[in-house]
Amino acid sequence: MPRIFPSRTVPSTSSSRDVATERRVTPAQAIVASTLNAAHAIGLGDRIGSLQPGRQADVVILDAPDYRHIGYRYGVNLVEKVIKRGRIAISRK
């Protein structure tokens, strides 16, 4: 069963980084919340939201050593490649 994190209204003056720190969301939890939990929230968790055989996979490949580095490169375009429905849509290299 996926874990869905509760949402909360955040003042518009807060940055995403402040919100993550204030709520103590780890990078891994942020990725799950924006992929698998989001898919379940819109009723598509059985077709999208995770990389599994038989599911539609749109993939973004980032130029970062691992997911824990994403939060420290805030405001920088880390996108190296985008794969949409099995085809390369964007490639920076």
C-alpha cells in the first residue's frame, strides 16, 4: 500500500527547500510523493508512477550522482534526458 503524505498550505514566500526542511521530508520521500503517491491520488496507480513491467514509463534522467544530490542543486536544470512513451524526447548530450 503506498504511503500518501498529508498536504498543507504553505505561504507563497517559502521556498521548496524551506518546506522540505520544515516538514522533514527526505529526498526519497519527495520522489515517492511526486511519482507513486501522485499516481494513486489521481486513480492511475495501477498504470503509472513506478518502473515496473507493463506500466507506462515516462522517465527523466538527471545529471546527479544520486537522488540525494537533487535538493542541493536547487534552481539548476539537471535534466540530461527525457524518455516519453519509450522514445527519447529531449537529450542534452
